[in-house]
Amino acid sequence: MVWGIGAAGINLYHRVHGGFTGRHWEFGVRSYSALIARRACYSSLNVLQKVTEIFHEAYGELRPRAPAPVMHVRFYPFVSINNTIRLRQGEIYARVSDLLEGAPENVLHAIAHILLAKLYRKPVDRAQSARYRRYIASHDISAKARLVRQMRGRKHIRSARGHHYHLEEIFDDLNRRFFHGLMGRPQLTWSRNHARRSLGHYDPAHNAIVISRVFDHPRVPRYAVEYILFHEMLHLKHPVKLRGSRRCVHSREFHEEEKLFPELERAQKFLRMV
Ligand SMILES: [Zn+2]
């Protein structure tokens, strides 16, 4: 089911997870430029306490007579502006995009209201959804401006050294741990933009491994970056037979060897969430 709130690029949608007893609602803006708006910020306990209070306030307004359930609210590094809520065993779990961490209180209140209204099947207040929409729209515009500046600024710079992770350092470490240090180092670069067309790819024409810049972020655990790079290193070791092909082909041996990565499951789980 898709919920439109009447602005380009903004959707409210509802998804029921298979095998999951509670209800899960999420709404967000899927926009490419939102990716670039990621700041290196972190939520202090104070901020989280404040946001949880805001959720309680919004709950009280929506359901004045019902006792408030336990609420777990946190900021979450979604790939785009995204907010989710679910009810599990009588407790509320809400995730607010970390892109909204610095948003004013009335915007956070609007988000809490929209999520809780959806969860409890109450009408969404127009003023609240308008407030959220306006904030996102302005946020989006400034993000676009930043994107343009950054693209121009680093037109020719493609580097293994990211803001948070250095691919050469990770490569050398993986090479030692899994390949007896025998793998010749290809060119390693973070992708030029934040598009997440793929996690990473090996480009045989340039003997280069390119990893999506989205993962050069403090919220991305090192084991996830290691796993993406390890996967691409296995492509070097198990070359695709078709010349010039960029297809991602995984043989049985490839999969067997991939299992040697100790945090495989954790990394794949993390990557499914982003
Ligand atoms: Zn692959």
C-alpha cells in the first residue's frame, strides 16, 4: 500500500513484513541528493532523550487516554531520508533518519505525529505533514547545492583514501588475512558520487576496484567495508570468463571462499538494511 501526501518525491508507504507479527510503517523521501546530505554527526544521549520525549508528547496528543507504551527511538543511517515505526510485543520501535538529526523540534514532532498516526490508524494532521514536507524540501535543495559543489570540486579526484576508510589499508589487511599477501594490489577507489548502483565492482579494463562512496561513513561498520572489498578481491581471484564483462558472476568456489570471511552474515545483514 502506498500513501501519498501530495508532494513530488514524498511518499508515505506501508509495508507488512513477512514473518513479522507487528505492523511496520515507514515513510520517507527517496532521493539521490539526500545521500550527499550525510553529515559526520552523531546523536548525543541528550538528543535521543529529547526525541523520545517528543514521541511521548505526540503519543499523548493522539491517544490521550491510553497509557504510553515503552518507546525505543533512535537515529538510523538510512541511505535516504527515511523514517520507520513498528509495534512489537507492545513496545514501539522508531527509527528516524540521521539526516534529520539536526532538524528543529517542531519538525521532529511532525515526524513523530505522522509515524504514530499511521501506526494507530489515525488521520494525519495536515499542518504536521506540511511542516515535515516543507523542511524536507528545503533540506533537499541545500543538499543539491552541496552535491553540485562537491562534484565540481573533486571532478578528477578519485582516491583510495576516503574520509573514514582508507581502501589501500583495508586491502593490505585483507590480503594478509585471506590471500597470504599474494594478491597484487589493483587500483582502489571510492566511487566519485554517492549513487548506490552497486556496493562495489571490479573493472577489469582498468584493473580497478571501485567501492560505493556511500560506505565511507562513520556509521558504516568496518566489517561491512571489509566484506564489500573482500567480495571484489574474490572477483579478481576468480575472474569471469567473459572478456570485458562486468557481470557479477559467482561460482561455487567463489561462494565457498567467501564463507571464510568471519563476519559474512553480519555484513550481509547490515548491507540489506541500508
Ligand atoms: Zn560479485
